[in-house]
Amino acid sequence: MFSEHAVGESIPGVQSFLLPGGETNCSFILNQLFQIGMHSVWVEGGAGTMSRFLQEGLLDSIQLHFAPILLCSGLSGIQLDPVPRIPDALGFVSSSYFLLDGEMLFCGEVNYKSPA
């Protein structure tokens, strides 16, 4: 368990990590998991979580689910810094689309390229 605040009681079977500086640092989280033997991680989260991992260049692939419902205005999906030119935008090496019971699933391998 990763927390921005000190954890009170320990939970049997759960290892706790205090995030340095009291803020989410995705590289720190992945390094801690690697040190305890985890070499593959599934990150599931909302706009903030996915944006942080993408900004730090830490996602190999991404899956986006689109459903035909509206849940109010909500938050924007992924929030990244603006790019000055389209060639500088984050893209995908490969991608696939799947239809699943009226929903769509996008799967893409992230391409972190250096801006031209």
C-alpha cells in the first residue's frame, strides 16, 4: 500500500510505503514494487493516475474503455501538457479496437518518442 500519510496500524500481509515528499511519484512506486520482486504491474485508475504515469513515460500499453452512457460532466480523461505540433504528440506503435457488448475497447502500445 502506498500512502501520502503515515499509516497507523499495519495490516497483516500488506506492506506499506510512505511516498516521499507527500505526493504521488509513479517512478518511486514502480521502483519499490520492482525491489520486492514485481516485474509486471497493471495500473488501473482514473484521469489523474493515468495522466501521471503517462507524463512520467511509465506505461508500455494502455487500454481505454468507451461505453454508451454519460455519467455527468466528470473529469477529463487523460490530462497531458499541450504539444506545440502534432508530430510531437504522444502516439502508439500499434493499436487495436474491439467491440464488446455495445462498448468499445481501445488497446495501444505507447510510443514515447523524442520531440523532433
